[in-house]
Amino acid sequence: MAVAAPVPTIVGALSCQKDSYLQTLETEVVSCTEYVPPQTSGKSKSKKALGPEKASDASTSPKLWLIEFADSVLFPEGGGQPTDHGSITTLNSEAASPIPITNIERHGLRCMHFSPVPLDPGTPVRQDVDFARRWDHMQQHTGQHVLSAIMDTMALSTLGWGMGAASETNYVELARKPSAEEIRTIQNRCNETIRKNMAITVETADGAKADSLPDDYDREKGVVRFIRIGDLDHNACCGTHLQQTAHIDVILLHHTQTVRSTNCKLFFTAGDRAIDMAASSITSLRHIAVSLSSGSAPAAVESSVQRLSDSAADARKKEKKLLADIAKYEGDRIKAVLETGKTAWSHRASDGLDFINLVVFEIREVVKERGVVVLATGEVKTAGSIVIVGEKGLVESLSAKVREIVSSAKGGGKGEKWQGKVTEWKKGELEALREAVEGQR
């Protein structure tokens, strides 16, 4: 008599959600089907719509299979928490190699694992989670719950949040920007809570209701999980969490960013990620201090950077003045050339379009009356600009010459001005263009 396949555990009651510190689990395959990417149409294809391939071309991506197990120690993305990474090893072969798993998704109540290798239903397997990744996610996620709970008591409700990739900051979105004093208070209270070492528990009371459940999650058959942090917080959440606040280690608040006119993102990190980022910042600060011959204290480095910034601003002002003076001299030279001919050539290798515009300003009255001027920047194997100003017929004639001579020139215009960009000057093109211009005098 055939043994019936086990009923798979639903999302909300998975082993990874019951015991977030569990790192390995023996289970079996319940179903396996080839993954078919959803069809998208139009220009608004979202990366998420393409499933695990994200932005890759589904037609050229390796085949994947959707595998459902009787249970899972690998958490599917949800609640603002990314998917776990891990591996699957079959137990019916001693020579079996671990199968890498880097994407698990919740499909309704089902936990679906994207596998590069198909497995037959009934195959016994061992699942292993990348626990360093899981631990980082739990520190950030539980840290966010603590942060939001404390801000709630200060009339700073969390409107949403986002977990950054490894080594990056997270954020919570607020309806207003907190003051510097509020930020100091929030950080102090967060770390006081961590030191209190509050217990963190999961509650799944029958009949529990939550407004934040996804639309495709069956509220009747599913499990509504609430995360309780001592007497501080009690919120619905499907994610994996630490078991005590001391395991968060530390919460560091970073900077703020205004979004949607009045809202604000407050950036933060927690745990090992915060410590690593702080250590990296201290090392970077020391390197900057050495390069500036400054003291390594933050205030000393900030003062040195400000002096350097002021000096650079002063240098830019002087450079701008010198460039204007050179443009005036170049303008006078061009005017003198036009006194004896119909065309003038001007080339500066490194000053760019800003210099050309300054020269055009200097000669604007002369070119209205007679002749044409071709101004170019750049040099061989670099990009550049070309501007032609002057009499309409001559502008049209020389713009046609530009397109003939300069292979990567693209531009346009009408009447008394043509402007273009050169992707890369080829050898001989600048000389050929100069000769073509001067040959029409």
C-alpha cells in the first residue's frame, strides 16, 4: 500500500518560523514542477515580476524547478525581510552534492524553493541555512521592531521600512523629520532596551486578526503570528526574529533623507552590520586624517575637510576668472581673423563646452554681421564638442563637412548655430576639420 505524501507545512508554521535559530532540518520533497516565468507585456516589466531571474532574460536563463517540502528551515521573503540562502542535500545518496538555494518565495500559504536541480517527490533531504545571512537579517529586522516601537511613543509612527543588502543601511519612513535631539533620544532608548535583554516571543493565538496581512494570504487557513518584545511591542509579523534583545547588540542611527515633500527616511543599522560599518568608518576616517595631515578625531577631520573645501571653492573661482580672460583673448583673436576672411577656427583640448560658450558670448555681435566660426574641444581618443556659429549658409555648409570628417559627431541645429558632440576624436580628424574650415576663407 502506497504511503500518502505528507501535507506540507504552511507559511506561518514553518520550522524556521517556530525556531529561528534552527540551522538544519531533515524533511522530504512533496512536489516538484518546472518553473515557468510569468508572461509580461508592455514596457512596464517589473524586476519582481520575473521571479528569481530578476532582471535577467528569462529565455536565456538556466532552468529552475519549484520544490515544496514537507517543512522548511529556509525562510521565504516576507515582512520586509529578504529570502534566506542555503542548500539542499539529498539523503538517499552518499555522493550527493549540496544544491544551492538562493530564492524561496511564499505562494499563498505554500513555501516554494527555486532549485537548479529537480527532485522527485518523496526524496529525503537535509536543508541547511546560511546562518550568517539569517543572523544579519534577524538583527536588522528585530532592531527595526525595537526602533519603531520606541518612536511610536514619541509620535513618530513608522509608515514603512526597507532592509538594505549586506553591509548597507536600512531605513524606516516617517511622516516628519525628527530633530537632532529626538534622534539622540531614540538611539539612547534603543540601546537601553537592548541592555535590558527583553525576551522576544512569537504568539499565534486562534482567531487573531491583523490588518497588515498580504492580500493573497488565506486569513482563515493561515497562521497569524505576533512578535512580542517584552512589554515594549506587540506586532503582527511573518519574519524570523531574535529570541532576546541582547542579541541585537547595538542599534546605530545614521542620516535622514526627505522623501515625498514632507516624509522622511531615517537610516539605521543593527548588530554585527552596525559594528562592521562603524569599524570601517573609523578606519576610513583615519586614512582621511593621514592624507590631510590632520588629527584623527572627527572634529579635527571635519575642520580639515572644510578648509580643503573652502580652498577648492576659491580655486574654482580663480579658474573661472582665468577661463573668462582666456575666452576674451580668444574672442579678440577670432574677430581679427574675421576681418580678413569668412571663416575662423578655434580649438581647446581640455576646457570643454563652458569655454566655447564664453567665446561665443565674446564674438556674438561680430558673427551676426559676417563669417562663420567653428569651435571645437577635445583631443585624439577623447570625447569633445563642436559649435558652429555665423551666417546661415556657411553654418549649414560646415556642419555638413563636420559630419563627413568626424566619424562619431552627432548634433543638430538650424539657422545661425549648429552644436554637436564627438564621442571620440579619431587620429587626423581635428587636423582635417581645421584644414576644411581654413580652406574656405
